[in-house]
Amino acid sequence: MDYWLGLVIGNSHLHWAWFVDNILQEAWDTPHLLEEINSATSLSTFLPNRYQKTVKNNSLTIYLASVVPFKTALWSNYPQLHQITVLDIPLLNTYATLGIDRALAIYGAGETYNYPCLVIDGGTALTFTAVDRKKALIGGAILPGLRSQLRSLHQHTAALPQANLPSDLPPRWALDTEKAISSGIIYTTMAGIHSYINNWWDKFPDSSIIFTGGDSKLIFHYLQTLYPQVSKLTLVDRNLIFWGLQSLKKRLKDET
């Protein structure tokens, strides 16, 4: 059996996926590393207990993509490491500063749900990434994610509290400060997302829109409540980056 790990070094967490023969078994998150990883033994501390024996008895390959360059250096001495860059991903019209997370997610979305497609990633940043039928990048947009916006108001003002994301939409017209912050950020951000969705469907009316990232389910829930029509051709899949790694690994194997 071919055991391997997908690993994405994100802004706030390490995102892991365990594969057996190119089939995703499980995905999970851990905090960032504090020290260098140079062997399967040191790697095992980040894996669920049920995989410890497999790691001990096998030389485990890692396919790694990172958006945090200085964290990538902690993996430089791991012997079975394949670092993935944007240049490895078979998309057209990419640019030098395109994030590897965005590139992998849109590639994974297209290979899984067909092209063209739009990926909306609700993480530390809220990003929009789109490709056409020919796998050419159309472009996208980036703004602070919902939690980043909440955190920014708290950190950069003297009197505003740290607000949280409620499980359901807050009252639009709030009567306390925390709810007012949640209302302002959630309703204006959802209106912006809805605008991008409508513009996309004007261009590609029958294409899929896939939400991914840590807050994807919550964002999708907010949008469905406000704009029920977004359920058409939209779905949530938090594993898009790993589908991208899976497709890329298969492609690289086929080329050898």
C-alpha cells in the first residue's frame, strides 16, 4: 500500500490529510511546528494514534504546500518531502505571487467538480479564485476573513470588545456593541460575496461554486439564510486543497 501525507502550512494551522493508495482517509488540523522535523519519529507526534504503527513501519512521503515560507524551513531535512509550488500545478495564466493554497484549491475544485469553477475560501483571508473551461485563471479577490475583521476591530480600537461569530445570523439592527460588530461585518461581507456570486453566474451560469476553508460552513449557512437561491450549484468542501494534491500526485506519477 502507498501511504502518504498531504500537508498544507496555513497562516494559522497545519492542515493534514492521510492518504492510502491516493484515497483520502482523514483530514485534521494541528498548531504550527515549534522545532524542525527530520524523521518519521518526530513527525508521529502530529498524527492520530491509529496511524502511529503505520508511520513506524513505513517510510512516509509528504506532499507539502506552504503559504508561510519561514515555517517551510522546519521541514527542509525531512527525507521524503515533495514541496509543491504554483509552477507544478497545470493551470494557465497564473502569476508569480498567486498563493499556493489558492492554486491548489481551484485545481482540486476543477478536477473534482469540473471546469469552469469558482472557489470561495473562508479562512484567515476570504478569497475568491476562478478558472475557465480551459483551466486558465480568470482572477480573483482577497479581503480579510470574518474572524480577521472581528479581531482587527478589537485590536485597533480602545473600546470595542472582541466579538464572536454566532451560529445564526445576528440581528441586523443591534442594541449592544458586540452584536453591532457582528452585524456590520457579517451582513456587509455576505452582501459582497453575493455580489461576486451573481457576477460569476452572469459569466458562467451553469458552473459550480465551492466554498472551502475553516469558516466555509458558517459562511454558506449565512448566505443560504439571506439568499436562498445561492443553493443552486453551490456546495461546501473543506478538502479542496487535498483534492488538488491528490490530482497533482497522480499526474506526476503518470508522467514518470
